[in-house]
Amino acid sequence: MENNIENKKPIIEVKHLGKIFGTNEVLSDIDFNTYPGDVICIIGASGSGKSTLLRCINLLETPTSGNILFNGTDILSDIKNVTKYRAKVGMVFQQFNLFDNMTVIENCMIGMVKVLKKPKDEARKIAMKYLEKVGMDPYINAKPSQLSGGQKQRVAIARALAMEPSVLLFDEPTSALDPQMVGEVLKVMRTLAKEGLTMIIVTHEMAFARDVSTRIVFMDRGVIAEEGTPEEFFNNPKGQRTKEFLSRFRDN
């Protein structure tokens, strides 16, 4: 990992990021970098600020303070280009966010046509490629209402991949799924990690985080309490809060 950092420039740099809702400070002085090929799993108890951090990186929330740099450019000072930025930093949501009135293939094509201005035939080819990748190509004419939760999430992943982003953000992608569907989504994500896709994943799936991530970021009460490799984090946690969190995970 150290060699990667020496030789590569970060894709995303988060510097002194803060977010306040009313009088509630949800994020405080968050710093971390994302390098090409990183799979960063952000973990922590509910309410620790994980999803808010992801939403700030994607500009679904506007940070109160700090900077977010994408390939060296401060995106907060160039907020009018947010659609272009989101094409490069894609997001997969907990609740899928598919368009119910569109078929699977139309859901995967719309971003390419509207945002990337690709011709429909080219968009369809790319959509098919990624739907095949996630095993959803037999369902291209189905509407979301005809799919299981796991199938919807795989379509949502294909839709995000079709934009060919530099980084893909996942906000608890399995938490709305029945237990038997979790595996099919994690399998797709494991494949993407092996292929070197840069990902930032908010997750409660500890075994997945341990096995797949290159780096763990543990959040507690709006700050990064600890970060390190999966080996360091799970085998030799430093902070008391980290140890308490992991003991709950091990007891489950």
C-alpha cells in the first residue's frame, strides 16, 4: 500500500471536512485520500457520520467547512459542474433509486444519453455490457417492480458502472436487502474490487470489509477515530472505542 501512495496521486482528497445540521455537528475535521485501486470501507455505529460523509463527497450534501479535491481540483469552488463531477464519482444507494417507470435497460442508458450525450445505440451496448457483468442481462425489459431487492441493487450497480466512473461510492448497498440477497450483491462488489475499481463503501458487512478492503476507516461521533489496513484494524485495534465496536461485531 505504501508503494502505491508513493507512486500515485490521489483521485479524491478530503481535507478538514465538516458538516453541521442546525446545531448538530455531524462531521468534524475529516481528512483522508483515495488512491487509484483503493477499496476503502467506512465502518462505525449508526449515527457516526458515515453516510453523511459519502453524501458530502458526492455533493448530495454541501459541506459546512473544508475542501474536497478531485484530481487536484477543488470541487466545492466549481459547484456548477456538479453533474459532470457525479458522472466521474458515481454512487450506489441503499434504496436503489431506480426509475420505476423505465425498464432495466432504460435505467442503465439514461445517464449516458442525458449526461454523457452518448448516442442511444452506443449507450445500449455499454448498458448491456455492464448488465451482463452483474448477471442482469436476462431482465433488460423488466420494470424495477418485477425484480427482487438483490436484482434491483445489481441493476443500480450496472447503471453506475455504465457511466465508467473514476470512483464508485456505495452507501450501505446491502442494508435494505433480505439476508439471502446480500450475497449476490457482495459477490459483484468483490469482483469489482479484484478488477481494480476504486471504491469507497459504507457498510455494516464486517467480513466483507475485512476480506475485500485495502483500507478501513472507522468513524465514531463524526470523526475518523482510526484507520488502517484490514489486518491492522481487525487484529490490532488501537483505540478503546474501536475495540468496543469490534467486540460487538465478534459477539454477533
